[in-house]
Amino acid sequence: MQEEKTSNEKQTRLTPTLPAQPCYSKAWALRTNKSEDIQNFICHVCRQIASNPMELNCPEHESMDDVFIIGEKCLKDFLKNNNNLCPVWKHDNCQYSKTKLMQKLIGDLTIMCPEQFEQDIKKLPGKIKCNFKGKLKDLQGHLQNGCPLALADCWFKPFGCNHKCDRQNLKDHLILNMKPHFDMVMRLIQSMKQTIQLHQACTFFFFKKKNKTKQIQTQTQTPKDNSNKLILEMEKLKSDSKQKIENLRQEAIKYHSDIETIKKEFNNQQKQLLLRYGTTIKLLEEKNTKLTDDYQMLVTKLNDQEKKNEEKKETSTSDTTLSAILSPLTHTTDFDIFRSSSKLIKTFSGHSGIVSGIDYSTFDGNQLICSGSRDGTVRVWDIDSNKQIQLLNEHPNEIRCVKFSSYYYRKHRRNVICFSSSNQTIRFWDIKDNRQLQVLSKPVGVYGIEFSSFNGGRYLYFGSLDSTACLWDVETSKLLHVFYGHKSCVNCVDISPSQSNNGSCNDNSKSNCIGVIGGNGYTLCSGSWDKTIRVWDIETAKQITVFRGRKDVMSIKYGSNESGISSANLILSSLKDTFVRLWDIRYGKQTQLFYGHKDIVCDVGYAPFLAYNSEFGSNANVICSASFDNTVRFWDIRLNKKELYVINGDIEKDNGIMRLKFLPFKEKEKSKDTKNNHFSFNLCYGSSKGDIGIWGNSTFSTKNELFLSSFF
């Protein structure tokens, strides 16, 4: 008998009593639980955390070791859409049962508030945060009673106000809409009066009709029972009407009292605001007076300084003339030229959000810039015409990074843009034919992307929200390696520079072109919100070293083999603070710290310049950084002293520099000697308000040949 009872319990069917709840988000659960803690609760159909778990126990796969758990709603939907076939082996007569133990274990999972999770994922602005962390089974009580992000109905909903807002903002809504709420109450009272009058009219009509009925009953001698029944119904109707009128009157009195309380609180708050306003005005007047005095003192100092400079010029005229005679040819470095003659020469406007990526290329003789933004668009700009020539706005999510694909250009002579987004895809788009060529998908959002500096850019390296970095083969669309080790989102990545300056495949560079992914010691690095930078071997996918910081990593860049020192072993980085850091892979530690920015440093790079350093008596490499403080700063890589040069962005148009990219140009001189060709670089940067600016020498902004430098 016991065996028969057990068999019957195994063959239970879902009963359509209450609507089943969808399975819980796996990404949500991973915020507070490890992956191994939830792997036994995964729904076999949707791969999320099973809600109201059901265990499949069909005889056809009873011998299998795996336990098949499916969420109740997923199972109902699957059976309905697949003619009651089993989700595992597609056979008839699928058998399943509820598993109370699994339901209890899932209910004991520690989770965060789903409203706060949604706010974090969408990065919605707001000062209100919910710090709830509790068991899944207690979630419903939290959302109904204690969540500050849950929406609450207005107190005057019974009177017609359908406003919903956070519980913390409900009081402000009641104060600001006091008069409309009072009008709603008065309209309801007026409606009640009309209802009472209508009831009175109906009562009069009923009594009149009753008298006529009595006359008819007397004439026709109808039974007295019917008359008594009508009288009782009439009395009951009259009693109910009085009771309803009394209830409405009591409610009106109650709401009138609440309105008076709100009026008093509003008056008190208004008095406090007036007092604060008066105090603020006084403080501003005092500060204004102080600033005026400081300004006057500064003007006086500047005037004195100008007089001293003029005196120095007069006394040093003879020394300057002598120096010119002794040294007729003065050496000026590239950076000195850039610093002395550069200015803002072009601006591209179109994005409405933060510029998250910039890259450049040439195609059919045109110099192009591509840019991605958090407004969900990718735009292509012609540098010479200063116009937008392409707009990709079919993407519903934020663009995280954008690059021109050197692989498609060299292999197929196509100008293709590769861009990543928060909707879990990397897309390749042909800008000439305006069509999509390739899509690489990931279960979570994709952030930084980078193409290999070898094999013609065939390999794509990127980071994602699931704490991993991945290496893809663009030609075969296959995933080659997944790099595990980070504990949070991988925000930025980079690939070590080419090991050879020769772009052709000769006998000495075969390992760079065929047979292996990288060869010759290529490495990868990745920066994460877990405050670490990790370096990986590209062939074995093993971690070589890890650098640990104190803030989330914002940007990382390898040095170049052509930069004059062994900077291929150096990683330049910015964390979520105001400093720029230099790390040495060989020693596994930070070697330099550059300071001067006033806000978070968003991007870093190696500038393609040399600057003469009097302390060392030689030229030095230059690095640069972009920051939310609306500046781009340049530094001597060997010194962590004050910056060499500062570019200030437009306060209103830029409001913070987010991304930077150097555009190398080659100006052909009249001489036939190709060695006399002069190379110069312009700086392209993207701002937090969406504008893209080009800063450099205006003599190189005309249509010159774009020289693809090995600095990038």
C-alpha cells in the first residue's frame, strides 16, 4: 500500500488554482550568492532560479543521475506549447511532483531588494536606496511594508487621486497637492448630497407607488402577505440609505482633520525654508565680498609680474642674440610643437549622452572617426567635411565601446565598425553597405573590446558583466578562451603590442601570422570593478600576475615597443579616483603615481610625443589622461611631478572628458626626399555631454594622408 501511495504522489499533476510565478533572475541571485550555491536550483527550461520547483520523475529517465528541476510556470507553459511532451526527452505522459525540500532551500536564499537591483542595472538616478538583504521567502513582506523604493498609493485615492510614488516622497506630494485633494473631497461630498436627494426622491416615489398599490390591492383584494413584504423591503432600503449617508459623513470628517494637519505641517516647513533662505543669502554675500577682494589682489599681483617680465626681457636681449649666433639651428621636440601651437580646431555634435568610445580609420581616401555613446547610437564622422555620414540608432541599449575592425579591412577591403553594448552583444556593421555582418552573443552585458595587434586583428578580446574576459576568433566566430579570476564586472581590456614592426609574414615572424594565436610572449590584461588588474598568458589562458588597487579600474593601456623604453612591460591605468598609475609586469608592483586631477580619471593613453627633460638631459616619453574635471593632462613618464601641459575643455559643452584618441597625420613636403616628411598628431576626445572635439595644429586639419602609426 505504501508503494502504491508513493507512486500516486509521483504522478501528481499541476492544478490551476493560482497563477504561477515566473522563475527568479539568476543575475539577481548572484549578487548575494555564489554560483555553486544556486546551481542545484536552476530551472531546466529557462536556466533561471526555479520558482515553486517541480521535480520531473518520468520512468523514461529515472535511471539518470541528474535531478531535473523546473519552475512551475515554465513547466505549465512548456507542456501547453508542446502537447504535454516531457521537457527532457520529448516523450508522452510526463510525470512530475512538487519538491518541498527544494522550495524550502530556495526560500532560504539570501537576496537583495529586486527594486534596488533593477535600479543598479539600469543605473537610474535617485538618492533613495534600499539596503534590504534577507531571505527570499520574506521578500513579499518587505516589498509590501518596508521597501522605500516600492510605490505607495496617495491617501486620497478613494476620492479620485491615482498618484503613486515612493513612500518617502508621499508626504511632499500630499503637501504640494493639498488644494486639488481638498477639491476632490468637496466634489465627493457634493456627489453624496446629490445621491441623498436622489434617494429621497426614490423614497417619495416608492411611497406614492405603495399607496397606489394598496388601493389596487384593496380593490382586487390581493393577499396581505405581499403588502407586508413590500413594507419590509421599503424599511430595509430606508435603513441602508441612512447607514451609507452616516458612513460617508464620518469619512468626510476624518479627511477634513487630515487636511488640517497637513496644512499645519506645510506652514511649519515654509517658515523653516524662509529661515534657511535668509541664512544662505547672507553666506553668499560674505563669500562674494571675499572673492571680490581676492580678485583685486590677484589683478594687482599679475600687473606687478608683467612689469618684472618686461624688465627681464630687456636685460636678456643681448644674451638671446648671442645664443642665436652660436646655435643657428634650435632643436624643438614634437611635444613642444604640439604644446605651443595646438588649439581646438573641430567639434562634432550629435550625441545626447556620454561618449563611451572613439576610434579612427581611412576608407576610399576619407578620414573617418566613429563614436559610441550611452544614448544608444553609433555615429561615423568625416573629418575633412566636418559632417556626420552614418548613424546607427537601432540599438535600444547603451553603447559601451566602439572600434574599426582592421581584420575586415585587410581581409575583405570593407570598412566595418565593431561595437559592444549592455544588451549582451558585439555587432560588426558595414558602414558602406549599412548592414550587419556578424553578431557575437554573451549571456550578460559586454564592456571594453580590443582587437589583436597581430594576425591582422583577427582576434577580439573583451570583458563582460559576468566577471570574465573572453578571446574570440572573428574569422570562425568561435570562442577560444575564457579568463576566470575577477570577482566583478570586467570594465576594460588591452592586448600587448606587436612583437615586430614588420607587418609582413616573413621567415622571422611566422609565429605572428599563422599556426598560433599570438606567440612570442603576447599577453592580455583586464581591469575590473573588483579593484584589480590581471595579466594573462594568451596561449594558456593562465594568470601571470595581479595588481591590486583601492578603487574600481576605469582604464588600462599597454606601453608600446616603439616608445623608446621597455614600456611593453608597463601598464598605464586609472582607477575611480584622481590619480594615474604605472605598473611594471616584471616586478609585479606599482612604479609611478601621477597626481593633479581634481576629479575621477576616465581614460589614459601613451601620447605619441617626446619631451625634452632637463633633469635627465634627454627626451622622455609622454603619457596623458582625461578626467571628469574637464581636463586632459600630459606627464613625463619618468617623473611623477607636476604635469607638462593641461588642456581645458569647454565647461558648458563638455562638462568632463571621457575618452581620448590620437589621430596621426603625415604632411608631405615639396622635397622629393621622403625622409623629410613631417609627422604630427591631433588629439580627439569625447565629452560627457556628447560632443567630440579635435585639439591640435590647424595646419594639419586639411585633407592630408592619415598615417596609421604603430603607437595604437
